Amino acid sequence: MMTVEESIVSQLNELLLLVHKDRVELPFFNYFFGSACTVETIPAGVRRFQQTAMLRYGNFVFAYRKLSRIKTHEALLVELDEAARDPEVELNRLLSRKPKLLETDKTDRGSTPFVGYLSAGQIRAELPRCELLLKAAELTGPPLDWEAYNIQVRTLASDLEWPVLQEIIHNFQLRTASALASDFVRFLRDSHTTLSSLRSDVDQCAGQAGITNLGATRPSPHLRPPVPRFRRRTGTDSVSAWPRFCPNN
């Protein structure tokens, strides 16, 4: 003779078959809906199933097919694993943990790129480049023309840095075709102020995070090849002449 719970499950399965859904076993029904299930409490049971399904599998359909066919309550708990834990019990367990030993400084949302090696490394590399370009302008002296200035930059720059510095100059010339070398010097002074501020932010984030090698560059074999010049942005759009000006670029 069927128990009350089995009778309720049987009636529920008849309804499920009418809407072309798989039947459920008693453990599934008891876990998500309970023996005191009524029509009014069915939505709450459905919500509980949906939450458990997303936590355990991330998919309602798969979870229903997997869990509805399990024959015993113990097997259902094993299948659900951590998703079957009681939220109140877990919350009390977490609240009863010992207090943390060390308070940490929070990094502002806008400064999070500064704790990575890409943005931090670029900012720390760009500031000396800007200073070198300013020094080249000072050594060239007035009247300042592009040809003499490029020669002076090439003299000061290493073979590794020269292509990057040449690109910075080229980007500025593309953005403002009629600009003079003196205009570029004014741009460098403004850029130096911005880069110095960014460098200060990078160092501050490094101190908060306790990172000693912040901005360390990787060996060149691990870096992707540079983007060809013809695929880069030109002066036709509103992009700064500086190729790597801030962490969001």
C-alpha cells in the first residue's frame, strides 16, 4: 500500500507527464518540496531546485534529468555534494572562525590595473622614455627642427629603445601633421606630469600590496610580437600620441 508521500509523488508525476516532463523519484520530491508540500508551497520548492541546480551544475535541464532519477536519499546527497549543505550551518561555521591576524589595505577600483605586471611595467618604462626625449630636446637647443632632434634622440637611445621612441615621435606627427618639434616638447612636458602621477600611483599600489617586483617585465621570448604599424591607430582618431599612455589603453 502506498504511503501519503508516495501518493503525492504519484499525482505529481501524472501532472508532469501531461506536460511532457520526466517523472521524479521520492528522494527528489522530499528534498526540494518536503512531505508537507501543498500547491501553495510548490513555487518555493521550484526556486530551491533552481538555486541548487545552478550551484551544482549551472544548468536546470541537466540537473533535473540527473537528480530526478536518483532512488535513495543518501545517493542524492552524495550527488549534490557541497550544494546540499545547509546555508545556516555554513554561515554559522564561517562566523565562528577566528579573527583575521592582519588587516589589508584595499586598492581602489580605478587603481587595480596598477597591481599587474603589464600596466605597471609600461608606466615605469614610459616615464624614463619621456625624460630621455626631453633631454634630447634640451641638448639639441633652439632652433629645434625634427631632423636634428631625431639625430639627438638616436644618439641618446639604446638600440632596444630607439624603435619605441621613434614610434612615439611618429604617432605625434600623425596626430598633428603640421606640428613643430617645439610643439612636441610642450606635449612631452604635459606627458611627463601625467606619467609622474601615474608612476606615483603605481608605487603606492605596490606598497599597499606588498609587491616587490611590480612591473617586472617578462623575457622577450614570452612576449607576443609587436603589432605592425599599418594595423595601429593613426592621427585620424582621438588617440593620444603616446602609444602606451595609461593602464586602460
